[in-house]
Amino acid sequence: QVQLVESGGGLVQAGGSLTLSCAASGSIFRINVMRWYRQAPGKQRELVASISSGGITTYVDSVKGRFTISRDNAKTTVYLQMNSLKPEDTAVYLCALDNLSNGVYTYWGQGTQVTVSS
């Protein structure tokens, strides 16, 4: 089992910044991917950014150049630095971890609310 705990959400004005953190514990496989998703009311869950255990990162087009995903050296905490925030970034942000070994085993955090006021 893996436990994921997010923190760092809050209310910020448009143009501001926030950094989200997601601390993972438990049975974390050597090969894994950590991801940030977001879900706004009435909308589908959207994959925002991913980082593999090897450090490969991907971003959805709408956040490229504004958001940065990173991991700590122990690779158990993932961060999402969010700059130049827009009202349309308002959502619950959820952390997920994919353990990769003869299949994909996905674990989810509870989510943290990010609200960007105009």
C-alpha cells in the first residue's frame, strides 16, 4: 500500500504563485511515476503534470511555462510549483503515484483545493 498526502493549496489572486507538495509513504516501487491531476466542478479530471522516477517530466499544454513538477532526492515527495496562476486553474489538485511492475498500480491522495481569484 501507498499513502499520499497533499498540502499547499489555498486562495491566491490571479498572477500569483503556489507550491503544492505530495508526500508518499509505504511500498514505493523503484520504477514509478508521480502525477498531479486537477478536477474543477462539472469538468473531467485532467492530468496536469507527471514526473517519472528517472526524472522525465510531461505537462498539459495549458500549464507549460507556468507550472514546474519536481521530486526530492529521496523521490518520495513531489512538488508542483505554480506560477502566473489564472482563474481557470481553480480546481481540486490530486496527487497520484503509479507503481510499475508487471502492471500499473495506482494510488491517490485526497486532494487539495486551489482557488484563483480574478
